[in-house]
Amino acid sequence: MQNRMDLGWLMTALLGAIGVAAGCGGNSETADGNAAGGGGTGGHAPATKCTPLSAVPLGGGFQACSEGFRHRPTAETCAPPTSVLRCDPAQSVDVSACATDSDCTARAHGYCGARGAYPGGLNDPCLCKYYCQSDADCSAGTICSCDEPNGGTCVPATCSTDAECSGTFCASARTGCLTPPQYHCFSATDGCSIDADCTPAEYCQFDEVSGKRSCATNGCGGIGRPFLVSGVERLAPHARRRDWLCDGMAPDVELDVDLRQALGRAWTRVALMEHASIAAFARFTLQLLSLGAPAELVERAQRAMTDETRHARLCFALASAYAGHEIGPDCLDVTDALLESTLERVVSTAIREGCAGETLAAAEAREGSLSASDPVIAAALHGIAEDEARHAALAFRFVAWAIEIATPTTRERIAVELERIAEACTAEAPEDDLRLSTHGFVVGEQRKALRARVISDVVVPCARSLAVRARGRYGTFAELT
């Protein structure tokens, strides 16, 4: 990439949030000093080493490895969940599915639970829910991944223990940037074993068709904090309406029709992402209140929600100007958005949405502002970049506070999440229409290179600094304020 953007401004924004001067910064080299490289398509020596991250068990025989995967040397029975959100029939709007645990007998370990869309389960419909404690509770081709606080989940697998893997490991593997891990044996026919075998812009993915691991493009990027529900990004559809347009946006639309339409589609996508970011911060604010967070964090979350509303209106105005007709958001599906509000789950979402997603968003908006030929677009993206950098800093600051109040077991799990942050990129990349590169969008090889630099030089080092804090617990949140 020519004229590489200086990332110092972004690093400065995050440094103050986590209170660490050393450890934030660096390069894309791996721990042994070698730069990460592509994994190819086959002939890769399979991983045969797991360095345990902690003696704290994950349950079910699973072990987290510092090499970046989880493996399962033996199959064990996991303890029942410490708490589940049961439904209160007296408060429910619908008890047609169940009223008591005895109504839920389709599988083992059934209970009558609340959907979880509202705090405390009030007004939720009662639904039968099931968890697993051992592989015997799961169907063929799945095993029980039971390191979750609300009970185990059956996940796809072609192995259940290391004993089935001919000297390698039964290890976790992704099938996409956001999909839950599956478990498969490492193989000499794999193109990679772990993410470090790939370039920083890629991750090691399992292809269910070929049955092999290979390096795949990360798919991260885009502007705005992604609104994730159960790990899947949600966006509202777009509609013909003008009440979401800000006034005074007058970009140069003296372009050919095909390019204007492409820009209209691209800005509509960005606008919908910014619109969804409002929901992400609204949820985050409620979660902060439920966790007893300091007022400073709540205030910053509320300001961020106002920022995202302004961004959405600006981007819908740009989309409308290029498309030649008014564009706004339709209804956003928020079903189950508050389903997972334990400290561990809120931190996990903040790492994905904020620490990773918004840091990338800030860098992409800044790069777009530098390459935009239209001063209206350049000014708009410059402002968005500054806001998104503050939002990313808020996410890191929240994680620092969460480490302070977490139990030792939860701190260890937070550390594991932070060390795997390169996987946590969430937003889809914008269209690779190279014509958009002078109109505020970072596309093609330029996007890949920028994203790789931000992940390796900013996101990962800062996250690792917090992971060290989670394990060593130096410094306090009060000292950062």
C-alpha cells in the first residue's frame, strides 16, 4: 500500500484507555520473532504441541492452548450450569411451550427457560431449553462443548478426543469469521494449523467440503460497531424515508449513473451498519447498568450512541444523494439481543464489537478520509474516524474495569478471549469495487493491507497487554480515571 497511514493517532487513543505505555505497539511478528506467513493449501506439518494457557479447566476435558486453539485430550463430564434463566409463568406473555421443567423432555437436561430478551426474563415467552453435560447427550457427529456458564452446547465434530487423531490433536477450527468452533483432527493435508501459519489478514479455517484447514481472508472491516446477537451481525433493511437524513450534505454527484448507483449501495450499507451501532451501544448501556459499572463508562456509552445516530443520519444522506432518492432504515430485529448479559459474555461481545471492530472501523474511516477526492466526504469520514477511535477506547476501558471485578476463573477466560482477538473481527468488508477508492472507501488490496496492519500493530498488542493484566492484575481501574 502506498503512503501508508500513520497509526500513531489510533494507538494514542487506546493507550489512555488501558493505562499501559509498554506493550501497546509492535509489529506483526509472532512470539518466536518470525513474521507470520501464508499457510498454503496442503502439505503443512500438523500441530503436535499444546502449551496450556492455564491450569483452570474449561470443562468437558477441553484445554486452551497458547498456540491459538482448544484441544480435547480426553472426554469428561462437565458440571451442570451454575444458573439458568428459568421462566416465570406468572410473568410470561406465552406459556404454550412450557410452564415447568417437566414439560421439556425432548432431550436430556431440559428446563423451562425464558427467552432472555428482557432483564430478569420478565414478559418473555416460556421456551424449552436444553444443555449437555457429556457427549452422550449429543447426536452423532457432535460433541458436548461444556465450558459455558449456562450449560454445554453440542457442536459439530469429527473427533471427540486426541486418541482418534493418530498422534495429532482433536482441536477447534472455525468455518467462518463468526461461526462457533468445530472440532477436527489436525492433518498433514491441512494448509494451516493455527492463525500464525497465515498472513495477519487471514485466519485458519476448516472447509467442510474438502475436510481440510486452509488460510482464508478474515472478512473484517467496515465502519461502525457491529450489532451482534449470538455471534451474528444484524442490520435493518433499508426503506424509502427522509426522517433519518441530516441536512447540508452535498457531495459531488456529477458522476456517471453506474458509479452513482454503486456509491449509493455502498453508503447505504455503511449507513445501516451505523444504524445497527446505535442498538449495540443501547444494549451496552443497559449491560453496564446491570453490572454496576462506574458512571463514567455509562456516560461514554450514551455519548457513543449519540455519535452513531449522527453517523447514521450523515451516511443515509450520502446514500440518498448518490442514489437519487431518499433512503433510511426499516425496523431492526432486536430479538434475543439481551439474551447473554453475564460479565463474561458482555466482555466477549465488547472485545468483538469494540476492541476489534471499532478499532478497525476508525482506521478505515481515517484512511477513507485521506483518499477521498470530495472534501465533503473527506470531512465526514475524518469526524467519524475520531468518534470510532473513542468508541474503541471505551471498549478497552470497559475490559480493564471488568478484569478488576472478575473472579479468577473469569479473568482467565477474559485473557483467553483477548489473546484470540485477531479472530474477533466482525464487520463484513465493503464491496471490492475499485472505483470507490477515491470516494471514501478502502477496497481491494489496500483494505487487506490496512486491516492486517491495524490488527497486528494496534489491536493484538493492546489486547495482549490487558491479557497480562488479567493474569497478573497490576494496576487498578481507579488509577486509570
